[in-house]
Amino acid sequence: MKKCSVVMSILLLIQGGIFGNDVADFLGMWRVEGEGVYLTFLDEERVAYDSDDESFAGEGTYSFTDSTLTAAVNIDDMDMVIMYNYRFSSDSVMKVQTISQVMNGDTIQHDDEWYRVVHIDEKDDDNE
């Protein structure tokens, strides 16, 4: 469950638009440090995600404002909508924090930890 939340948080952060909310700035693959979660922003609406241990994978959509990201995804028949705060440290590093998380219509408790998310070229064991 934590990995799902982390993934959604990252998705939202990335989607939030690096450098003036320009989608082109965050397209590509991002890794949530220490969580084994990867997000790939495919275009201005679609995102794919997976994990190191292949315990989950899925696709969804996202939207953003200048400070929040919202992602709607489906993982193993679970519909999740997660909203995040985000902020960028640089063009390849951001931090995300879960604001709200809803799974199959039920509000889910979440931590308020900020996660570090890093842009990477490809999924690789060396990225851990």
C-alpha cells in the first residue's frame, strides 16, 4: 500500500510541471528514492508506473496546478485518486507529499512525509 501511495505521489510531483508547468520538462522516467518505485510520464495526460520487485504496475492519468498534482490510476483492480503537494529542487529532482488518497471510493490514511524523486534515463539496479 505504501508503494502505491509513493508512486502516486511521485506521479503527481512530476506532473506538476517543472519550470513553469511545461510538460516537456518532466516527461520521461522518474524514481522515488529508497522506495523502488518508477514513474514514466508518457505524454501530457498519461503515466505508467512499476516497482523494482514487480509487485505492482499500472497506468493512469494526471493533472496539475502550480503546486499540486492529482493522479488517477488503476493498480490490480484498485482505482486510486491521489493528490500531492510538489516542489522542485532542480530540473531533475523534486519532492512530493501526499495531501489526500482515495482507493475504490474510500479515503485512506497517509503519512505526510516528503519523498525525493529523481529523473533517470532508464530503470537500472544502479539507480537504487
